[in-house]
Amino acid sequence: MNGGAMKPVRVGLIGLGVVGCQVARILTEEAEALQARTGIPLRLEKVAVRDLGKERDFTPEGAILTTEPFDVVNSAEVDIVVELIGGEDPAFDLAIGAARKRKGFVTANKLLLALRGAEVFSAFEKSGARLGFEAAVAGAIPIIRSIRESFSGDQVELIQGIVNGTGNYILSRMTDEGSRFEDVLKDAQALGYAEADPTLDVEGIDSAHKITILAALAFETVVDFSDVYTEGITRITPEDVISAGELGYRIKLLGIARRIEDAISLRVHPAMLPQRCLMANVNGPFNAVETRSKRAGVSTLVGRGAGGGPTATAVLSDIVSMARDIASGGGARMAPLGSPVGGMEKLPVIPMDELESEYYLRFTVPDRPGVLAQIAGALGDNGISIASMIQRERMENQPVSVVLMTHNAVEADMKRSLTHIESSGICLAPTMIIRIAENDRD
Ligand SMILES: NC(=O)c1ccc[n+]([C@@H]2O[C@H](COP(=O)([O-])OP(=O)(O)OC[C@H]3O[C@@H](n4cnc5c(N)ncnc54)[C@H](OP(=O)(O)O)[C@@H]3O)[C@@H](O)[C@H]2O)c1
């Protein structure tokens, strides 16, 4: 460095909520430490919120506050725009506006990138402006950089992970305490781990947003969010969690993106993982992402996937990396996804019906002779064989649970068997199906 005063890189922040407050705090209170570490002075110049009068964890002094987010994007005093408001609208227009103005844009908005990613990525490619979205997937875990850069010389075949902290917190507590989903959810909401409307988290939608982004990045393909098969955790009962334990498994909500030759499989659903495996032991609000690639084999990153502090760390990593680029005069810019969206082909998505998996099944049936034979018969007629079984203690005149683990079966055959069993009238409640996770190690 030449000792002369370096021009500060000016940051405009849109949103001062859970994540935005932490980002603003670091940019202001830790400005000197950041400069010492990176060599670049960063200045928080402008901040947009919805309500100027709201009490907040942190309100930056010195920055100009506005309620007009487009003022931040259009300001000649802002070099990098940080969008931390979430949702599609107006976040999409803010992103496109920043690309047109050739400003760096940092976002944690997985919903935006899952639903409108192709448009956003290509706008930044065309303008040559930088787009950072490390915070959009798995909080502080550096999975975006890892796939885009560290695996760029390899071929990713599988990404699977626990990418929703709320879902994992709920399932972990259900497992540890044998509690019901509804009770743990209430507690999680009281403790701030779950939103008042938990739909995106517990129905698997948030995980599907993240899998959409990870699959596009890993397989260099255009991914439609609607192509991700999505199933949440709301139907899991304490009995399933206990049975899984007795069988040597733990239930986790997994996002899975797999490349099979020239096609991809995209899914989010509860899955049973062998208790001994690393991801089965990632509990509470923690996230884990496992990557399997052709040469490197399996590697897993584990860390805090949400919350103001961890997410702010990921946001800051993008700000600092852009600021370094700006301070050094630019240089070659990488397309946001590594390779240009324009040149990407859309790989076909393998239908769920073609999936092969082992299955956990729990039937609620009357306690009478012949029922088990009827279930086994319907499965056998569709080529599905039973690997193990648990039958709970009988209580007079009470329905019983029959828990079965199957050998590998095709999803379409499984569906056909279940339709047959349920239409025969022996099931007293809907049957629970949980797929067994692929856990192949090489
Ligand atoms: N929270 C997490 O743990 C976490 C983790 C990973 C990723 N993310 C992502 O990070 C982003 C922010 O999440 P968050 O939890 O920080 O959200 P949040 O707490 O709800 O905060 C949103 C902020 O955006 C402001 N805002 C909303 N609409 C606006 C508009 N039209 N103009 C100006 N300001 C507006 C709000 O202003 P007011 O305060 O005035 O209402 C608020 O300060 C989202 O994309 C989320 O998915 C969050």
C-alpha cells in the first residue's frame, strides 16, 4: 500500500432487520478492525428501512436514513448495494437496478434467487457488475464459494444437506425429548427460532429455494424452483422419531440435488440417516452441506445456518471481496454462477416416480389377524421386499402401528402399493412414508 489515504468503498444498505442490524453494526463499530484486516476503508453511506421511527437493535449513526430503497441503488455515493429486505418485490427491481447502474449487489435473499435467479444472474453477467449471495444459502457456511471456486476443477455429483435451521431445531428437539411437532414449533416461535408464519421453513419451501440455487451452481444448469419435489416435516410424529431411533436412524429434513448422467434429481423431504453418520449428528439450529464430487469424494461443511450474526458474516465476506476488487481497480469478473447463464443448457429433471430408495413405512391398522399379510402381499405384488419390521405392544381394542423398512424400491411401485393397501380399507390413518437417505461413502 502506498500510505496515501485510500478512497473508502461506500456501502448502501437496504433493510435493518435481524441481519441488516448486524451488518450495519459491523460496518460501523468494527470499521477500523475491518480496514486493518482487509486494507480497505469501508463506509456505510446510506440505509433504507420501511419505518424510520421503529426501535431497533442497532441504528447506525452517520449514515443517511431513507424510506426509499431505490435512492440507495441510484445514489452516486454508493458503490455496493446490500439488499436485506427479503421477498421478491421490490428486491427483484432493486437487483436489476443495481446491475444496470453497474454497482456491486450483495443479497441474502434465497427466495429471490430461487424464483428469479436466471434473470438476476444474467443481468449481472451482461452489465459486468458483481453479485454476491454467499448469505443466501446456509448462513455462515461458505458453500457458495466452495462450490463455485473450490470445486471448479472437479465435477459435483451430489449435494445434500440440512439447509434449514428451524426445521432442524424442531426435529432435533422432537428426537431428544420425544415431543410433538406442534409443541416444539410453539416453543421455537417463542424463542425466535421460527417465524410467526413458519410455512416456508416447516413445509420445506425454504430448503427448496436453497437447493434450487445450489443445483444451478453445482451443475451449471438453469433450475426451475417448481421442479424441486418438496415435502415438509409437519406430519412427523414422536412415534416416527422413536421408531427411527430403534432402527438405528435419525430423521432430518434434507435438500438433495444429484446429477445422474445428463439429468438431475431435485428434492426436499424428511429422510432417515444412519445414526453414526456425520449429518445425523448435526443438531439444533445448525446446518450441514455434504458435497460429493468425482475426484474429491465426500466433504461436509457444518456451521450456523441462520441468525443475524452468522448471516452477517457471510454478507460481510461478499462486501469485503467486492471492496477488494473495487480498490484494486477491478480485474476479470467471474459470472455470478461461475459460468454464464446464457450458455447453460437446462438439464432434464428426473421425475420423483423414478427415484429408487429404501423406505420406512408406518401403517396404523386394526389389531386383527391377516392385516400384516395383506400389507406384505401388496408390497410383494409390486416387487417390494421387507427388510425389517417393528410391531408395537398391543393394547386391547386399540389400533396398532406396523413399522416396516423396505429394501430398495422404485417410488412409483411404492405409491402403487400404498394406494392398493389404503383402498382396501385396513388403514385407520394415513400411512407415513420416510425415505432412507443415500449415505454412500467412497
Ligand atoms: N434472519 C435470518 O436468520 C436469515 C438467515 C439467512 C438469510 N436471511 C435473509 O436475509 C434477508 C433479511 O432477513 P431478516 O431476517 O433480516 O429480515 P427482517 O428482520 O424482516 O428485516 C427486514 C428489513 O427490511 C426492511 N424493509 C422491508 N421492506 C422494505 C422496503 N420496501 N424498503 C425499505 N426497507 C424495507 C424492514 O424495514 P423496517 O425495519 O422499517 O420494517 C426491515 O428492516 C432475507 O432475504 C432473509 O431470507 C435471513
